[in-house]
Amino acid sequence: TRFALRALRTREDIFDIYLINIPWGHTGHITGTSEEIKWLDFLVLKTIQLVQTRGPVDISLQVTIPNEWEKIAPINIGYTAGIETTKVAPVWLVKGNEMDKIIVVSNHSKQVYETTSTQVQNNQTGEVVENYRCETPIEVVGYPVRNFDPSPIEGVELEHNFNFLTVAQWGPRKNLNNTIKWFIEEFRDTEVGLVVKTNIAKDCIIDRQMTTQRLGTMVKSFGERKCKIYLLHGTLTEEEMTWLYRHDKIKSLISISHGEGFGLPMFEAAYNGLPIITSVWSGHADFLYGPNKNGKMRPMVAKVGYSLGPVPPEAVWEGVVEKDSNWAYPVEAEYKKQLREVYKNHP
């Protein structure tokens, strides 16, 4: 949403911008006193006045999951990043066909959206339509490289000289349990660290306590060990994240998630020069390939093998993550092998 607003703001000579700030899950609202946040707050208040006067709107850009898209203007554009599996929900096809255009953030998202088909029935006529697909034009718009000056995070001190980093919300799709568990198993007797930037839902104190307890219980179950686990919780600025990616003791980013719409932490790590260990499937495949010395395109990462399999019941979300869709399951042995190889061979 911020990326879209920043782009629109560069053409305020032709766009009169309004903003309806919709909630997303249980996540919190980022507050602050920056110029951009003040501008966003101004847009929200400006929109409330428009709604009260029932003023006209010419175009809507709706940045959310497609089952929430609505025809609210003469021209409606759906914008989503939420395609991390092998198919979209049937309601996404119906809602997508109500839009005038769809924007997604990766070629994976576009391919899955365009190739998913289903059977639907017309509620008014009773007609059954086989092989129903989204017919609305879909365009891929990736994210830009953004340059920030590093700003140290107060209180972060890493004991070991070699550390990995993972940046992920603690939910089923990000596979954080195995990311941490398999790391400890591989480096139990090695002086290596893992910095875990995570939360469960929000960046509040209660969430921090819950996250700390969850991580602490997991780590304690392994008993004595030489490797270290560090928890980073809370909102960080772009400058602080840049400092983290460029920290001289952080040598690689880890991501063994089951699927990504795009994979922003990997993208940010890549353009900050931080090596990456990951499975190359879904959205992040867009930016992790490059030419080798022979000019052949190959993934420029420490590649973890994977297999595609059904989404587990606890991750099914009706209308968003379908029970008959698949996502990636990284191979434990290959993940551990790449951890060790990066540790041994890092310059």
C-alpha cells in the first residue's frame, strides 16, 4: 500500500488521493511523527470528509486479498501480494473478473492467478460454467530497490562473529519452527548465532512476551549448546533494518518458508549484499536469478531443495489458502547442509 501511495504521490498534479485504512488480520498500526505518516493520517481524515459528503470517486485501487475487492467506482483496480500456493480460491476468480485490472507483485502470483480454474454456478440462471477463469488483465509490478543509511539498533550485541538472520512473522507459512529447530540441531556444538526478527501478530508488549515465551520454550528443550539465538521484536525503521542486513557479524539471511507472494526480506537482503539460503520457489524466484560466468541464468543463492505438497489443515484459510492447494516443503537435510556450507565457505 505504501509503495502504491508513494508512486501516486509523485503525480499529485493529476491524482487527488484518498485513503481508507483497512485492518489486516491482527496486525497493529504503525505510528510515528515522520512526514510520510503525517501525510497518511491527513489522507485518512480527508477521506472521512469525502464519505460524509458522499463525494464522487473516479478510480479505486484496492490493496488487499481479492475476496475483499468491491466495485466501488467507475474504474476498479485490484492489487494483491497474497498468492503463496499453487492455486487461488474460486472467489478470487469471481472477484477478479469484477475488476478492470489486477496488479500482482510477482510472476508466480500472475501465473497462479491465470492458470487456476474452477466450476461455478450462476446464482440467477442456475447455469454451470466449467473451467471458469479470471479474464481480467493481470500485470506484475515488483518492488524498487531503496537506499537507506544504516542506523544502529540500540542494545543489539552479538557474542559470536558468525551469525545468520531470519526475518519472518511466526505463523505456519513462514516455517519458523523448523528454521530455528534445524539450525540448533546443526550448530549445537558450534559458536554460531541466529538473529530472529519476528512477532506473532503485533509489535506490542504482550506480543513480545508471548513471542519470548514461545522461543524460550523451544530453545530450552535443546539443553546445553554453544550456538546462540537472539530475538528481535518490535517495529524497526528502514535504516535500522539496513544496519541489520549490513552488520559485519551477520553473514547470511535464512528463509525456508513454504511460499512467498514476493519475499521482501530476501529482496532487501539481496540488494544490501547479504547472501541468502532459501528454496527457490514462488515469488522470490523473480529476483534471485542471475547470469553465471557462462551467461546461463541460475539462482544466486545457497539453494535448498524442496517438494510440493498439500497445505496442512492448520494453515487452511477458506477463501484465501485453499485446502486443495500445495506449497513448498524444504528438505531438512539440504537446509542443514547449506547452513554448514555457508558457514565453512563464507569469505
